[in-house]
Amino acid sequence: MTKITLITGSTMGTAEYIAEYAAEILEKYNFKTDIKHGPNLKDLSMQGIWLIICSTYGTGELPENIQPFAKQITKKKPNLNEIFYGAIGIGSKEYDTFCGAIHTLNVLLKKHNAKKIGKTLEVNILESSLLENLVKNWIEKWKNDIMKL
């Protein structure tokens, strides 16, 4: 059974909600999931599959609870070449920095050799009535990409 670690960065709790919903869907497809809200790098396996789910705070910044994770990667410079990951960003299209935090994390992870699976899902929080459908449809495509690894 393939394990997926869901990593969240959130200010208002939307990323946590999406992670819990995503975990339910993934478990229906027989993936094992582990949700980490704003984890420390030392608490994560340096091999396997991560699903990063991050909202954007302020003018494109990372939420406070995931900033230590990003700083640890920047400072320790781990080789993440055994990490495959997917990315879900949350933001408001009212801002020029829509989903800026997930873009920052994508750049950081790629710089340290993590391999991205599929396209980033960018969720406009203003269209939250479609949230579950967007996530479910994205995960169904993403899990097919995982199966090709």
C-alpha cells in the first residue's frame, strides 16, 4: 500500500479541511495517508510521496505554520531527489499573488530535487462551493500519475 504524506500550510483552516477531504478520497483508492499540519522537516520521510496543500497569506506569503518547514529546507539544503509530490494551492483571484505560497513551495522543492507529479491545483477560495468537486477531480487524475511511478 502506497503511503502519501499530506503537508498543510494554513491560516484559516481551509488547507486542513482540504487535506482531510483529500485523505478520505485517497484512502478509498487504497492509499495510506498521514496528515502533517505545518511539520518540521525532521518529522518527514525523505523518500516517498508528499501532497502539499497550502493557502496564501497576505500578499503571497506562506502561512505562519509552514514557514519553519520552508526555512528548514532552505537552511539544511536536503537532497529531496527521492520525494515525489503534488501541490494544491489556495488563494483569492482578487489578488495579484493568487496562490503565491504554493508557487514559492514549488520552486523551493524543485530547487532541492523533489519531483512534481502532475499539475498544481490552484483553488480560488471565492468559488468555495466547487471546492470538493475540484479536489476530487484533481485527485482522481493525480492518483493515475502516481500509479505510473
